[in-house]
Amino acid sequence: MKLKNYDKNQSNSYCLGVYPTIELFKYKPESIIEIFVNPKGQNNLGVKEIIKLANKNNVRVEEGQKVLLRLSGKENVYAGARFSKYFSPLSDNKPHVVLVNPENMGNLGTIIRTMHAFGYKNLALIRPAVDIFDPKVIRASMGSVFTINFEYFDKLADYVSKYERKLYLFTPKSAVTLEELIQKNTVAVKKSSFVFGSESSGFSAKELQLGENIKINFSSEIDSLNLSIATGIVLHSFKLI
């Protein structure tokens, strides 16, 4: 079977790299279709662990040097997997991270990795948005994408209609700072949503009316924070670990 390069409309995706593939086995083994290993990595301990996990879970292992090179564009990718996409709805009794129109695959992967680090498991994505199953997102998350629940919504208002929660929207337009919010100690984290605007345009005026606006203070010598950095600051401030 000749594998196609990834397309968001197909029912399968690819996980590329030793560590992300081990995470896939750890959290979503039932979705794995087949494993690819690069003979150049035959002495790699991670590759040996993947083969062991594949045998344990009755997953086919293929010699995939050419496949891995074509899918990743790199010669030093020693393992990967093809897996079925899945649906994983949000938990209503847990805190949510909400990203409005995320545009950058690297940022999305890094944010998911940061969520994993600080105990967050639920991510809402407002369209237009990056495809969470794109192999570049999976690689940037180092496989943490397999630990989270996620849902897509056409509008932030649609998310609000489904999940009635306290929203905190992070924007430079607010007069209330993150430090002031922490000092007030009024955030019921389990029933809260931390909402971040798009990298290029932030929030619309209508979206800002849907929750409490909070700003992160930073030097006036720069005009904005990277989205993944801003998310990391907030999640660390309200970490669940």
C-alpha cells in the first residue's frame, strides 16, 4: 500500500518520531494502524521499546525508512505510526483552554505540550483553526496531543452556548492584570475557561463581551507576546499539578 502525504480530509494521520510514537502507544493504542521503523535506528532504545509495544498490542511493524523520509523530510526520524483520527469531547467539570483562530502549527503543538505539563486536558478550538491532527502539530506537541480532549467550534459564541462557564479572555485591552486576578483569588479553575485570541488579530469587540478581560503585563518595548508564551504564563499561574 502506497501511503499518501497527510491531508486533513483523510481519516488517518501520522505520528513521526520515537518519543511521540511511544506517547501514542501510552494514551491511544487502540487508534494505531501500523508502525514504521527506520533500520538506521535499530540500536535506539526507543525504537526497541516501540517494537515491544507493537508486539504487545498486535500492531503491524513495517520497515519504513523511505516512508519516514518522505513524510518527515528528515533522515534522522527512526520511527513513526499511522493512526485513525478520533473524537474526544471536552470534560464539563474540568478547566478548559480555548484558542480562537489559532494559525500556527508549532504554536498549537507547544501549547498542547504546556497544557500537559501543567495538568490541563481540555482544549476548544474556534475555526478557522489549525488541524490538530496535522503531523507537524503532533511532532511539536511531542505526543502530548494524545493526552487531551478537544472540540472544534465555528464561533466562540457556539462554545459559550454549549459550555456555561466563567470565561477569562487575555487581551492587552483590559485594565485588569493577571497579577490582580491572582490576588483576588476568585478564580474557580474547574469551572473556568482561559481564552486566547489569534496570533494576528486577537479578539473581536463582540468576543470580548463574552467574559472577563485580563491582560498580561510585559515591557512596552515589545508590542505583544507569542501565543504559546502567553498561554504558558497563564497556565503556570493556575497550574493543576
